[in-house]
Amino acid sequence: MTLAEFRTAVRREFGRDLEHMTPANVREFLDRIQEREAPVGERIHLDEPARSYESILKDFFRQVLEIPPEQAIIPLWLLAVELAFADLREHLAPQLERLFVQMGASGDE
């Protein structure tokens, strides 16, 4: 996927100013991009010598440094969005849980 194709896909999915981004549709978009890059049915061979999450991240960033900037933008953007929205879900989960508990409690009265 070229950078121009990626930009078009992102804007089509989330709007020109990314105004339609939500944790749910970000996850769906990331899943579709991953499927596009590794179609179902293809065997994936993992040759990952790293033994920790930190080592895997270091290896990813090392590899990204070695590719041309036009190619590096896509995996870096995808990782940043995934981490940002994963973090958002973790922060919102307790608040949403309290909200639903309160709604359930008020419905029981």
C-alpha cells in the first residue's frame, strides 16, 4: 500500500479531519489493514527472536529506521493509533462500568 492509498483509506474511514474516529472503528480499520497485508489463508511465519514485549518494540523501531520515510509512516501511524485508542479504552472502561452499574441500579427501583 502506498502512502497516498493509505491516506485515502484513512480519510474514507474516519473523515477528512478524522472526526469519525472511535475506539470501535479504529479497531475494525486496523483489523482490515492487517487482513489486507496478510490475507486469510496465507501462512504467517514468525521468526521473532525477541522474548519480551519491550524487545519486540525495539526490533520494530529498529526496522522502521531502516526503511524509506514514505514507507515508515504507515506502520508508525498504525502503531500510534492502536496504542492511543487501546489506552483510551482502558481509561474509559471503569467510567463506563460505573455508568452501567448506576443505570442498572436505577432500573431496579
